[in-house]
Amino acid sequence: QVQLVESGGGSVQAGGSLRLSCAGSGGDFSGNTMAWYRQAPGKQRELVAAITRSGTTNYADSVKGRFTISRDNAKNTVYLQMNSLKTEYTAAYYCRGRLVAGVRDYWGQGTQVTVSS
């Protein structure tokens, strides 16, 4: 069974840090871009950060300088280091990936991040 499983979410005070992980299983995700999205209550899901198979990254303007996306292709895993967290970053965070030679995207089940003031 192909799946992505996120972990590392939780509750933190503003200014704190969290590190999210997304582990792929059942297939090889290392050959394609992987990304993190988030969705706050009542809002659309939005792209937070993405990383290509070679390590090129891009970020939403709202998180530049605060978040770092990375990947370990040997572990089929993508990470999101989140620093200097703001209350407006409270959301469910999802990872997305595609298998090598795949034709569809896979999504994780999401991990909740709650930032309090």
C-alpha cells in the first residue's frame, strides 16, 4: 500500500519551533518533487514549501526565512523545519508526493500544528 505519513505536529507558543516529517512507504517518492501544504479552518489548502528531487526549494512568501524544507531520498522522507512560528500558522499540514513514473499525487493524512500567543 502506497502512503505518506506525517508526524511532528503539536502545540507550541508563538516564536517556538516544530519539525514535521513525512515518510513515504510502498513506493519510491525520491524521483519527484515533494511538498508541504497547510489548511486552516475555513480556508483553502495552500502551498507552503516544495523541494525537487535535486534539492531545489521554493517557499510561500509568508514563511520565507522561517521554514526550511529538506528531504532524505534514501529514507523516502521529506521534512519541514518551522522556526519563529506565528499564530497565523495554525493549520493542518499535509505532504504531497508522486511516485517515480507515477501518474497521480499522494497526500498524507495531515498533522495539526497549533500556535498560541
